[in-house]
Amino acid sequence: MKTRSQNYAERAWGCVHPLHPDASLLVASSDAKDYRSHAMSLPVMILQCGLAQTVAFVQHKGVEDKSYREWLEHLHLVLDKAGSNFVSDSRTVGVMDYMLLTRQALEAASWLKRYAEALIPASEELRGGSHA
């Protein structure tokens, strides 16, 4: 039996690994770089602004930016909220359920962040820069 964190890690890997430059899908494209940037910053936004406001922000940005839509889809997949509308739930559930959903979303977003940081090169890395 796996822990919730192990399940999140496994699902997050399945979402982020195809974005790796060696994978065939995006090959270090600007979408992958944008996705990495969002994955790095959005968990902090959840903490600072709350889950409902972050989801609304990502939905708005996702209208024109595929990488935001993809991140939100990945968050939903990692949370494995089959049969539920995660986006709607973030706005309509009661306080206790909202707190639980926020905690779960933070944990799931953290796994997306870890894998994006590990697998998708930063812009400086793609230009051949090095870290000190």
C-alpha cells in the first residue's frame, strides 16, 4: 500500500517526465520552460493567495497560455479527483473541505514543482550558462 505522497509523486512523474528535453513531446520548447516557471511559482501563490484565487488566476491565464492550462490539468491528475470538478470544488466546498483540498493541492503542486525543477532545464541552462 502506497502513501498519498507516493501516489502524488508517481502521478506527477507521469505528467512532468514527457516535458523533459530528451522526451519526444516538447524538447525544451518555450512551453516546457513556461511550465517549469509556473510549477516553481504557483505553489507559493496557493500559500499566499489561497487555492480558489490561484485556480481562478491560472484559468484566466490559461485562456491564452497553454502551459497554464497544462499545469492545472496536471494538478487535477495528480490529485486524482476522478468524477469531481476540482476547479468548481475549490470555490464551493465548505471550510473544512477547502482546507483539506488546499493541503492536498499544495502537496500535489510540490511534486510537480520538484519534477519540473529536476527535469526541465532553466532558461540559463538551455543557453549554456552554469550555476555557481
